[in-house]
Amino acid sequence: MAEQPQPISPVKNFFAGGFGGVCLVFVGHPLDTIKVRLQTQPKPQPGQPPLYSGTFDCFRKTLFGEGVRGLYRGMAAPIIGVTPMFAVCFFGFGLGKRLQQKKPDDILTYPQLFAAGMLSGVFTTAIMAPGERIKCLLQIQAATGETKYSGSLDCAKQLYREAGIRGVYKGTVLTLMRDVPASGMYFMTYEWLKNILTPEGKSVSDLSVPRILFAGGLAGIFNWAVAIPPDVLKSRFQTAPAGKYPNGFRDVLRELIREEGVASLYKGFTAVMIRAFPANAACFLGFEVAMKFLNWVAPGL
């Protein structure tokens, strides 16, 4: 069972989650760029090597070809969206926990924490889907040699002009398929690890920084272990030309399996896993620090 040290405040979760999300983006965006480029690289012609042979080759080519700025390509979109997105994510988790409590001091089971995490994934999709669409397009743009979009705002304007709101929200169903189960795993794993790592006789709220980092980092790995296959499909679908996949993710899945095998669903696995630990460790540490600050300045909120 998961210990609840004090009544759950979705409002505090909202503000603390936003700060945690900003921490996550700054730490994790370079490897997110590598992940998307690996997932969306074109299939090589017969006898030709692939554009990137793997994670480290993609990192090297991006760094030497575009500099550090290349690794942070497209970061404006997630930075603009990440604060409200993670705020809503943690708010959804807090609300999901609150809704399942009959009394404020009820201790939730791990399946209940998983359900609360899934609710957070539903909450974030409205913000996440367009941000992911813009980010992916900007991340692959430099690799293809084209300069169609001058930045995040220009990308959003062009997408809206070309296909309306549907163009901006392309890939929403796949974002939902990725984030709902993955968010459930994310939050449940974090709460489970916090309980395991709390010394006997101590409160979970007194967990040390290294233990918070470890729990948050491992939660990120569990999250992406669930999320990678739908994330690959989402990246392919969101960056494909209009009309290429008329039946949505089913066409993407069939094409990937037919041409590249089941292993293609785990493209970018190394980049994702290298990124997942430090980025999510930073996220949860930022969340916990912000939550302690909010509990100090506004204990009754």
C-alpha cells in the first residue's frame, strides 16, 4: 500500500508538476531529438547505409553538423507546452487519487495509483498532441535539409493553414494510446519505489535527494518501456505527408512490420532509455522540491 503523508492537493500538484516538467525538458530534450530522428529516418536504398547507424552515430552527426543548438532543435514547442502539460498531468494524477479516496487519509492501493496515473494521461493529451506534432516536424527538418518552418509558431500556423485544427492535432489518438497506459505505469512505479526506498520508521516525505532521483529515473524507464511502440507509430504518423496513411496508425503499423519487422517498433530504444533516467529524475526532483516549497508557503492550499 502507498502511504499518503497528507491530504492530496490537486492544486499544489498542478504548480509543482509544471516546475518538474520544465526540469525534464532541459535535461532530456537533446536525446529526444536523437530519438525522433532515429524513428523517422528514411529507409535506405538497396546497398546504401542508413542515415544513422544508431544512437551515438546520430548524436555525433547532429552535434558536429549543427552544433549544440541542433540537439535542442524544436525545444520551444515543448517548453511552451510543458509547463501547462506537466501541470495538468500532475493535477490529473492528484485528482485521480482524490476521487478514489473515501476519506482524506485513505491509503491507495497500487492499482488505484495506476488508475489515477491513467487519468493524468487523458488530461495531458489535448496539450501534448499538437506540441508533439510541431516538435517532431522541427526535429526532422534539419536532418532532411529542408527549411519549411522557421520555428514553432510558424509551424503551427502552416499546419493550421494547410489542414485546419485537424492538421495541428494529427496523431491525437496515438498520443492517447501512448500516454494513458504509460502514465499509469509512470506514477504507480514512482509511488511504489518511494515506499520501498523509505527507511523503516521514516516518512516518505523525508526521502533523500539521491533516492528521489533514483525513484524518478526508474519510473521514467518503466514509463518508456510501455510507451515506445506507440511512440514510434506516433512519430511516423505525425511527420508523414498528408494522405500517406489514410487508415491512421493501422497503416503505419502494417508498413513498419512489413518493411522493417517487429524490432522497428523499438527504434530509438537506446536514446529513449538513456534520456529517461536523468530527465525523469530531474522531473520528480523538481516536483518534490516545488511541493515542499508550496507546503511551506501555503500549507492550507
